[in-house]
Amino acid sequence: MKKLTKSILVLLSTIALTGCAEQTKPEPIEIQIPEPCRYGFVMIRTPDGNQTMYSSSIDIQNDGRDGKAIYIVVGAINNTWSGELQ
């Protein structure tokens, strides 16, 4: 019986002290999502080892995460051709 009384006393004391704890307001979380970059480089590598690199605007229509084919559009306006890389 003494153990039960002590257990109830400890439980009530814990509940009472928890209610007396100082309440602090949480700090707001600031989430920053940058705008995606629409400019980059595309390297074309042939089976015989030649490489050509272009820099241009790139629009990724589908990145393949949905299980469908990857679909990327590379703008040909104002593109820069770096020539063949060895």
C-alpha cells in the first residue's frame, strides 16, 4: 500500500511540476527555396570518344522521377559551342 501511495505521490508531483515549467514561444523556421537555374552545359559524347560541349538555356520537362522518359529541351538561341574536347 505504501508503494502505491508513493507512486501516486510521485506521479502527481511530476504532473504538477510539468505544468509550472516556463513556456517559451518557438522560433519561426525560415525556409528558403531558391529559383532553379535555367542555364547550364550539355556534353555530347560520341561512341568513338569525341566530346562536344554546349552552354545554353536548359528546360527539364521531365527528370524521369515519375517513371517516364527523361525529356530535356536545350535552347539553340545564343548558345556557345566549345568545340571538340580531347
